[in-house]
Amino acid sequence: MAAAEDSAKQLIELRVYHFASQDKLHRFEEFLGTSAPAFSRAGVSPVGIFKLLTKDNPDLKLTADGMDLYVVLPHASFDAMLSLPERLMTETEFLSAGAAIFLAPKSDPAYTRYESSLMLGFDQWPKVVAPAATKSDKRIVQLRIYESHSTERARKKIEMFNDGGEIGIFKRVGLTPVFFGQTLFGSKLPNTTYMLAFEDEAAMKKGWDAFRADADWKRLSADEQYKDAVSNITNLILRPVVGSQI
């Protein structure tokens, strides 16, 4: 957890790629998975690559697996983020692996479009931290977006995490953080977005049960200064793809 103690806040980019078919999604998934080391050499690490499956998200009432890929890219600075494409262009393996992606014709694009949001790490969790390595194929992450009805309430929710001690409660009860970010640019503003990692679904359920029962959380959630800090929650359970560093 050394990275979490570093005071330099990262800029955290969350990309959501949309695809016209599962076949196109799978091909792009393979490309990104094999390209993670190139991103690392370019100074972006750990790279997270995830997909959404129907079986993990019953509350969404999906009729088929998601047609999106979720990609987490940590950047040390704005300059580093802006210069990333140039650095990647010096990566021969990256260019070779992505040739079919980069040169896909207009009539048959590799992906439909992608959306991007940019976040700033929190004081108490300034960087993206990959969970401990495991060979389990049951690993999941939870991506949660907390929308607020005003900028003031959004800031109060961030304060609740940082100064109120909510992050500390998460860590203590088994809700393993990957990142916490104040969204600077993107949709659903103002919002706070964070990601948690779990060995499996059972670990996720156990962690949240412990959180809801925690005495410190009960005290914190009852604190009037944090009232109405969140007006809507998006909750997505995602699976890391082969090659994801998170």
C-alpha cells in the first residue's frame, strides 16, 4: 500500500469503449491486454481493463453481456496525459499489436466510440493501487459513481471520505480500494467515483455486510453535516480481462 501513502495525487482517466459486437469487443480486449506493458513503459501503470457481465449485475436487468470495455489509466500530470499518445508511438510492439485497430476502415471501425472522464485522486488515497496479485479467475471490481445535486454537497462527500474516515473504515472491513477520484471532466457532474477490488463475489458481500454493521460507519452516516451528500449511485460489477494490471 506504499503508493497510497504518496502525497502526489494522480490524474485518473476512465475510458469506456463501445462496440458494435462481442467479436469486436473481444479483439480490442486482447489488444489492450497485450499492450498493458507498453503503457507501463510509457509511464502509465497500473492499467485496468474490465468488462461487464450480465451474471454479475442482476440489478441492471440486462438481457446480454455489456458491449463496453472500461479502462483505467493513471497519469502523473496533465503534461504526461497529453504526451501519452506520442510516447506510445515509439512502442514498436504496441504499434504492431494494434495495427488492425488503428487502420480499421470507416466501414468497419474497431469500436463505435469511446467516452472519457478525468478524475483527481483524493488526499487520503492519491494514487491508483493495484490489489495483491492472485491467480483466481473469480476476481471482480466494483465501480461506484456517487452523483451529488450540488458542487458543495459533492465536496462534502469527498470530505466524508478523507477527513470523516470513510476510507479507513473501507480498509478495515475488507472493502479494498483501488482508487478514489473527484471527477473534473466527464458526465454526471458533479460526482465522486471510486473502485474496490475483491477476490470474489462472496468477499464483496462480506465486506459490505461488515461495513453496514460497523459502529464508526453508523456514527459517520448519521452526522448531519454530510446529509444529502449523494443523490444517485451507479454501481457496476466488472471483471478484469486477461492482461489487466488491476
